[in-house]
Amino acid sequence: MGKRFLMKGNEALAEAAIHAGCKYFFGYPITPQNEIPEYMSKKLPEIGGVYLQAESEVAAVNMIFGAAGTGKRVMTSSSSPGISLMSEGISYIAGAELPCVLMNVMRGGPGLGGILPSQSDYFQATRGGGHGDYRLLVLAPSTVQEAVDLTMLAFDLAEKYRNPVMVLADGFMGQMMEAVEFKETRSEGLPDPAEWAVGYMKQRGSRALIKSLYLDPEELEAHNWKLQAKYAQMAQHEKRFEGYLMDDAEILIAAYGTVARIARTAINELRGEGVKVGLFRPITLFPFPYEPLENLPASVRQILTVEMSCGQMVEDVRLAVGKERPVSMYGRVGGMTPSVDEIKDQVRKALGR
Amino acid sequence: MKETKIFEKPKSMIDVTTHYCPGCTHGIAHRLIAEVIDELQIQEKTVAVAPVGCSVFLYNYINVDSYEAAHGRAPAVASACKRLLPDSVVFSYQGDGDLASIGMAEIVHAANRGEKITVIFINNAIYGMTGGQMAPTTLVGQKATTCPLGRDPKLAGYPIRMCEMLATLQAPAYITRVSVAKPKYTIKAKEALTKAFQTQIEGKGFSFVEILSTCPTNWGMRPVDATNWLEEHMMPEFPLGVFKTPE
């Protein structure tokens, strides 16, 4: 094992990005992710990078558009209301097929909502948020170490697919401290930005054009189908999930992020009582790992989805499970968190015990 | 008699017919920019940021690395590009709706940060692409499709003077207002564009060139009448001149 550091989640996310080779950050302050820009504002100038505090999230995401167009590794971070403001720009980035990493340290909504942890941006992250038929690749870490690992992976995936990748964390993960290790990894065979980015006109012998406008409907339709083919490739190659004690489970808890961690504790305690309960934890929210839920072990009779939302991921769970097994949902929102005891009670209730 | 070619298309211009209306001055502004890029020999390191509006297709006419920005956000796109590629020459080209309305925050803050970019601001006092709606620079009393009786300052305020406003900031290096309505102005417009690009190349800071332009189609005038209208009505409201110059 390499050297481990005790770090606050937000700072670990920032350091992970630097380890992944990201030297350029553009953002706007918003709670509960402020440690990310603060960390970047200190570290990036030391390594010859750029930290720039934008005048708004709207400007920040368009700076990301400009920076990503150079083919270098760039990122921004924000929290729920800020991501709403960025959504127009994210649509442009997806339309122009630019690679970048977006971090959303989710807080409660709607509107100004609150500043405590939430998972109520699942729809926004996985279904768009901006206009048009586009998808983000969405990674949902459950621990600070996993947040570090997925952040580093996010830059590779962004370049591989020339697509924005969102790391969807929540306020807990941003604010908690854990020991983390930074593993040096870099995928091989990533595309060379010199083929498409600005700044290579002399080398390439032709100019680059970063755009998303196609006034000819046939061209725009073709562009859309090209994007869809890319999303299908993501669905084929990038689905990730973790199953815990699924094989003999009578009831399965579906949860992601921080809630999956709480559920794991509940599962361990229930197993101690002889309750056969397991965990299905999606790590990629788009593409969503439907297959494990479509091919559940025969022992599984029902699924309980637990979220810090009023019921968002549960829609994907239902899509996968169909009508063969009942799917129920337990949610706490607004910064309230499902406790271990609450989850245990919900499992017992579902089993009629 | 031996023929000598004394006038040709700038090398940085793509040899196509533009989509602009007859009498529109975008073509003149485009050509001046291309001439300056050629003369400064910076084609391969120039990056253009096109706006939303009639000139969104800037990149169809000027052959340099280009972005197509979201409405009003060109200065943010240009700022980041320039920060990551400090040796490049980055300019945005924006209309009055793009720059002075929806993009007001981006232009003010890019100017205030002293971004080493060049912003070319086409002010024709109206929304062109969407069909002649009132712009932030529409003159008092000027008719537009969304102020059919003429701009009423009690309802819609007064035209915004961008050069004067940006000149109150400390960071910008070069701010000037020119026109391309008639040849005598066009010659000076080219000098201003050259100076603006040189300001950037020499690392002196933010440069801003406002170009008073005509929109005969949406003004409902013949091209020649439009140039006269610009002189008679726009120039008193938007006086030509240099508002800031590099030390």
C-alpha cells in the first residue's frame, strides 16, 4: 500500500484531480464544496496551472468550454443550484464533444434549498438538466477513497469519449475526513487532442472548429445519432456496480453514494440477526447497470431502494426489475439522512417482520 | 500592358459568399480582421470566438481555430482559452444583444480581470438574427419590432455606452469606438483593430474595439441611407474616439 493521507473529502477530490494531470480549474464559490476551489487556488499556481474564480457559475462553465477546447485536462466543481446554472453550458460542452470533469457535491433543493447533503440531483445528472438529447457519464463514489479513484478515472473517461463526466458526490463526502491513497493510473490509447483541439493549427495544417450548431436538420439529426452511438458505447463498456451479499439475499437494498454506506452497516447488523439482506450499489449512474437487476438471484423476492431524495434512482431500479418483483422506496430529504435503524426497520417492514 | 494585382482577398479569409444581407457591414469588419491577421502573420496562432447572432458563422469566413460560444459567453470562453494558450491571439466577435445584454456580466468581468484578449463589439443598435428586436443600444425613439412606437426610456431605459462604461475600469488597456459605415471611418477602424491585436500580442492587456455598424434590413433602410442614418443618429449618441490607450 502506498502512502496514505488523512484528508477532507473535498480536498481529496481536488488533489485527485491534480494527480490525474488536471492543472486548470474554473469555478464559483458555493457551499458545501468550497474546499475544492480553495485547494485549487493554492495548489495550481504552484504547478504552473491556472485557477480562475469566475463571476458566476454561468461564466465558469463557459470557461470550462473554452479551456476544454484546448484539449487539456480541466475541471469545475459546484453544488446543486450551481449545477443548475451550469446546465446550459454543459449542454454546449456535450454538443461540442469536449472532455471535462464536473463535480457536484449535492445539497438539498429545490430552489435555494439548503446546504446539507442530499441526493436529489440524480435526475438532473442522469437525464440531462440542460436542453437536448445528451448524456453525462456519471460516477457516484461511496467513500472518500472511491471518490479519489473515480475522479482520476473520470479524466480518462472524459478523454476516451470526448464527453463531460460528472462525479456525483454529496455534502457528507465533501465534508468528512478519511485516509486516502493516490494511485497513479492512466489509461492507454486515449485520443490525441492535437486531432481536434484549438492551438494545433500549425501542427495539423488545418484549423479546429468547436461548435454545436447545425442549421441543416439532416446534419443535426446525424450529429445526434453520432452522440447516441457514443452513449451506447459507454453503456456497453463503462457500467460499474458493486454487489454485497446479493447471492442468497431475500431482500435487496439498492442505494448509491453515502446512503449505500449506511445501508451496508444496516445489512451487517441485520445479517447478524439472520435476515438475508444484500446490497446493490450502482457506481455509474449513467450508464446505469441494469443487467444485475434484470438477472437477480432466484432468492431475491423484493427490492428496497433507499435514497436521500423523494424517489429518483428508484425509477431506474423499476425499469430494470420490471413487474416481477415489488420495488419499494425509502427516502429522507432536505439534508435529513436515513439512519441505520430506519433502514433496518424498513427492511423488517418490507419482509412483514 | 502588364497587369499587376494590387487587391486580393486576405489569405485568412475563406473564399465563399457570405450569408449577410446586402449592405450589412459585418463583411467589412470580417475583412478588416482578416487583413490584420495576415499583416501581423498570426493566422496559425489566432483563435476566434464567435457569438450567437448573425455573426455566429464568423468561422465560415475567417480561417482560424474557432469556437462557437453560447449567447453572451464569448469573453468567458476566450478568457479560459487565452489563459491555457498564452502564446495564442484570442479574440471574440460579438453583437450588441450578445455583449451588452445577455453577456454583460462576462464582458465586464473579462475586462476587469484585464484578460489579454481582444473583443470586437459590433454595435448596430438592433437584434439582427432574430429579426429586429430592441437592443440595449437601440436609440431613444428608434423603432424596433419590440418597441414599435420607438424606444421609450421610461419603459426601456437609455442606450448603453459600452466603451464609456468599460473605460471606468482600471484593468483594460485599450478601448476605442470606430465605424465601418463609410471609407473614411473604415481606414481608422483597421488602425484600431491592428492596435488592439498588437496590444494583446505585446501582453499589455485587454483590448476592446466597438464598431458602429449598419443593419439596413432591420432598420428598414436602403444601404446608403443606413450609412447616413448611422452618421446622423448613432454617432452623436456613441461618439467615436479612444477611451483608453496602453501606456
